[in-house]
Amino acid sequence: MRTLTIADNWKDWKFGDTDAVMTFTALDDDKVPDFSNRTLTFKIASTLNNDLEHPKDFAATATGYIQDKNVILKTEDVKQLTPGNYIVELWAMSNDTQKDAVYPSKGFAQFTIEENSMKVSDVTNIPSMTINAFWNAVMQKVGTLTKGAKGDPGKTPKIVIGSVTKLSPDAQPSATLVPLQSDPNTYTLNLQLPQGVQGEQGLQGIPGVGSKGLDGNNGLTPTIDPKTKHWMIGGTDTGVIAEGQAGKDADPSKYVTIASFNQLRQQAQDNATALDALQKSAVNKDLQTQVANLTSQVTDLTSQVKALQEAKPDTLASSADSPSTPASSSTTTPDSTPASSAPASNASSASTSETSASSAAQ
């Protein structure tokens, strides 16, 4: 939280005193901020009936100067203010980011300008005796004045544009001239300008009418050179071959014949039929043992059939649709074992077991 307090020694001063200094202490979370690269500006407003929480009118801006970790406000910079109560904020603008930090975060600091004995703050309410006394005092001073020596030519100030702050449309415009610390004769002009009130939306414009553009030139149709088989665009050879390359011959050792596959499938079906018959007629432990043996054989045959099906499903399916393939084909399984040797033995065993089971059942 940011705080801003004013020292009591010059919290009150009289109108016309341009040789006083008000000292302010600004803190960020109870720590003294670094103002070395910031432009400091006091913004002052008058109050209505001493109501410090509700400012009446924006009154003035003045430059803030750093002194012993404090910020001072010179009364000569606000000599246009008339007697009354005023609230004040300190705006610290970063010279790099052009962002403002406002002190304090809550409420305001406050000072008072007292009336002096001349009571000339309001020309509409000056007594005639006061005017006469003031006039006589001025004439006495004029009579004692002598013409002094001609002074040296003054330096023409340099003004550079600083920040431009956009305010709400109902805000009062203001401007500040801040002397550079490195060159007191150069001033930075900072503007605070209210933005204009948004105007009414204009009428919709007439849709534009365009003319049809000219037809484009026909593009080049690609062709294939009959000799090189390359794509040709116009007369340019792209070097890209338009035909696919011949594939490699298939390896026959990775395929099985339809005869071997059908033989294994038939043996598995026969053994499954025999097994089913034995399971239905089993009445003693011997038959149960035979059933267990046949179950094992069927499982083995089923695994062999599955392995053949998974070896080359596409080739197997196309072979299975060709019943005219000779059963005596010499093509072997992938492990080079004749496909017809083991299944024939299993089929014989299954047939024997079926006969025994039938005899036992009778």
C-alpha cells in the first residue's frame, strides 16, 4: 500500500508566501521508493466546505523535487492558489514505462493556505480602505525604486514532449512542465487530455461493384514420356517416374498348400467329433483318461491350424478357395516340417480311441 504524509512544520502557510517548502514522505509498504528515474508531479484539488474526502475542483499541478529521501513542494510553484483547504496526490511516472504510481493509495494528503493581512485573494470583496492602503503602500515603494542595471539575456527554455495521458470525456485537461534534473533549462511537457465523446455511427456505405476479371491462360497438361516414363510438363522433364517399380517375387517357403491345410482341418474336425462321442459315453476312469488324451490332441491340432491361418491369412484364404490344388504339393510349413506327418498320426489315434470308446459303451 502507498502512503503520503506531509510534515506539520509547513502544512499551513499564508497566501502570497512564495518562499516556503512543504515536505512530503512517500512510502511503498512502509519502504522509501526509488524515485531516481521517475518524474514527480503533485496534483492538487480544492475542497468544498472542508470535506477532504470529496474534492470540489482540480486546482493545479506542481513539480515534485527529491530531498533527503523526501519529496518537496515549493509554494512558489502553486502561488496561483487562493486561500482555502486543498488535498494533494503525488504521481510518480516511470521514465521507462510511462506508468504512474499514485500516492497515497487511500485518501489524500492535505494542506491549508491562510489569508494574509492584505486580503486580496478575492477582488470582488475588497474593502475600499484596504484598496487605498494597498495603493499608498505601492506608491511609496515606487517612489523609492531606482532603475537598476540591465540584466543578462535569459536562456530560452527547451521543451520536449513527455507523456500524454488519456482521461475520461468529463475530466478536466491539464498539463505539467517538469524540469530535467540533468538540465534545468529543459522541460518535459506532460499532457492529460480527456478523450472525445463517441459519435454516432455513420450510415452504411453503398456496396462496391467490381467488374469481372479477364480469363487466365490455360495451364500446362502433364504427359508421360514413352521412352523415359517420366512426367513431362510442357517440354520440361521433371525426372519423376510415372510408373511404379516391379515388385520382388514371393518366397514360396512362407506359404502352405491347400491340401496340407485341408488335411489338418479335417483331422481336427474328426478328432473333435470322436472326442464329443467319448465325452457323452464315458462311464469309467479309463474312458475319462482317453477323453483327456483326445482333448490334448485336439488342442495341439487346433494350435497347428491357428498357426497356419496366422502365417499368411491372405494367401491361405486364396488357396482355400481353390479346391483344384493338388494334394501332393511339396510346399512345406515355415519350419520345413512336412505338414501331413503329424496330423495323420493324430487322426489314426483319434480313430482308434473312437473304436475303443464305442466298444466300451456297448
